[in-house]
Amino acid sequence: MSDAFQRALAGTIPVLGEMKDGLKRPPTASRTALAALKKTAAARPAKTDWTWESLEKAVLGCMKCPHLVRSRTQVVFGVGNREAELLFVGEAPGADEDAQGEPFVGRAGQLLTKIIEAMGFTRETVFIANVLKCRPDMPAGESGNRKPRGEEMATCLPWLREQIKLVKPRAIVALGATAAEGLLGETRPMRELRGSWLEFDGIPVMTTYHPAYLLRNQTITEKRKVWEDMLLVLRKLGREITPKQERFFTQPAA
Ligand code: SF4
């Protein structure tokens, strides 16, 4: 139970006690209790029976982070097969994603598409989303992208959780340490996270390097690490792996 909800209960229970004892005046919750309840309600989706239509509408109109609402071009909901067996999660939209309304569309996105296709999928057959649905704002006059803060990802995570509930993937790939932090609360370095399975709401999660990292470190050894993580994903899904797929990035391209 959250602290906010506990504080709200603490303010409400005495009023209920007075009602039970036969007090004549109508019960009123304290302002503190009402504010705490309001804050709790705003921090998570209240509905439990989301459909894709209602969820998309709610996320696209979300105003939970006023500073991001002010700076975003649009909310980046997520794309792909809404019944995918494999779901990729990044940390947050960057400038390209904010402009186009789709996750992973810049150079890192093109590399992710190549990885997905090397696995035998297409962008249309998997689902791709971010923990944070709005681009992290930048200080005035600064360009580029910044890492989302922990509290921003925590505020937005309930939306991703609802997406995952609807997709029901058999496996999730967290792209980068920040995505793993937002999704799993993991703060360990990537060298400790990658290559082993963790869980989110009972679904196996493989963490691997963000494609942007591979763009900065284009050595065959780093590419192979990511590929080995993807081979583990393919095995988890029971996919047949060809000898050619097994050998990817074991030797420099001729
Ligand atoms: S980042 Fe998430 S929680 Fe915050 S305003 Fe955007 S959609 Fe809402």
C-alpha cells in the first residue's frame, strides 16, 4: 500500500469511527486526506478493465507530468502487434520519436529494426514501447535528449503495465540500463544485468544494451553480447535457431 494511500486512510478512518459511534453531523474527510486520495488516484490508472481503445485515449491525453506536457510534441504510445509474443521496452522518446509519435525511429531505431529482423521478426510482429511516454524536457536553449528521472518513469510505469497486460507477451526485452531501472527497479550495471532472466509481473525479461550504445561501440564483441541475449530470447520463445543465426558476430564480416 502506498504512503499516500495510507495517509488518506489515516485521515478517513477516524471519521468512519465517529459515524459508527452515532455522531449526528455528516462526515467530512480532512483536506489532507482528500488531497492524498486525489494524488493516489492520479498516480495510477484507476480503471481495471482497459481496452486498447480506452487505454490509448487515456495515455494520449495524460497530464500527470505538467513539465513534460508543456514540452512534448505528442505522447508516444507504442507500436506494433498488440498480441505480440515479444515486447521491446526502451526508456523514453527522444527528439525523433517526439516528432514522429513512434518509438525507436532514429538511427538507434533503425538498428533495433535490424536486430528484430535478424531474430526472424518484423517491427509489425513485435510490440515496441517506452517506460516514459513523453520526451524528457531539456533545459532552455539545449538540444539533444536527456535520461528520464526515476520519479518520471515511476509516474508513467502504470501505463506500460496496462499495455503489457493487454499484449500478454511471452517475453520482454529491456533495452538499456535505464529501461531496466524504470521497468524492474534494477540499478545494477549492464554487465551484471544482461544475459540472465528477470521478471516483470510474472513475464520473463531479458535486459540488453540499448541500440544507441551499439552505435557508439561498434565492436564485434559488443554486437555479439547483444546477439547472445537475443539468442536466449529466441530459445525462451521456443523458436528454431538456424546455424547462420548462431554464428552472427562470431567473426568479422568479410
Ligand atoms: S510521461 Fe507518462 S505519466 Fe507523464 S504526462 Fe506523459 S504519459 Fe503521462
